[in-house]
Amino acid sequence: MTGPQRPARQRVVLAERHGARRVRTRVEVAEQTEIGEALIGGLIRAQLGLALRLALVTVLALGAVPLLLSIGSLGSAVVLGVRLPWLLLGGAAFPALYGVGRLYVRLSERNEEDFLDLAGD
């Protein structure tokens, strides 16, 4: 003897609901309803994930410099009359950090634009 048959699960997306009122996401965000809080939480998670990924890449890249310099005679190599460690730490690290900062700003602005597109009526 089997129990009653359950209907198959179906994914419901707001845009697929026929006849439902149009969700005003700006109002939801402004009034801090559950939907608005979920949208803001998603933006915060996206920004945090971006920051953590770029921080990890930066730490790994800058942490690799001492390891590379400890290999053989690489730490005592001279390029253009300056020792290689000074060139890497003084000449390459700061532009790299600037580039990571610019990349973070560009990607975080893209996250915010995606959020605003989602929140647009």
C-alpha cells in the first residue's frame, strides 16, 4: 500500500508567477522588508567575497616574493645596478597593490550596478 502521490517539486521564480503583482524591489529595500534584506544581504556577501578573494591573491603574490628570493642566488642578483629584492619590493609591489585596488573598485562597482539593475522597477 502506497501513500498519496506528491506532486513533483517545481522551482518558482518571481518572473514566472502569472497574475502576481509586480514586486517593487526599491520599496522592498527602502522599507527593509524580508525581500529587501535578502537583496542587501546578497550584495554584502558579493562584496565580501570579492574582497576576500582579492586579499587572498594579494597575500599569496606578495608572500611568494620572499620565497622566490630565497632560491639560490636570485636574492643577490643585480638588475640595472639595483639588487633584485629592492626592485621587486619597491618597484613592483606598489604598482601591483595599486592595480589590485583599481580592480577591486571596478568589480565592486559592477556588483553595485548589478544590484541596481535588479532593484530597478
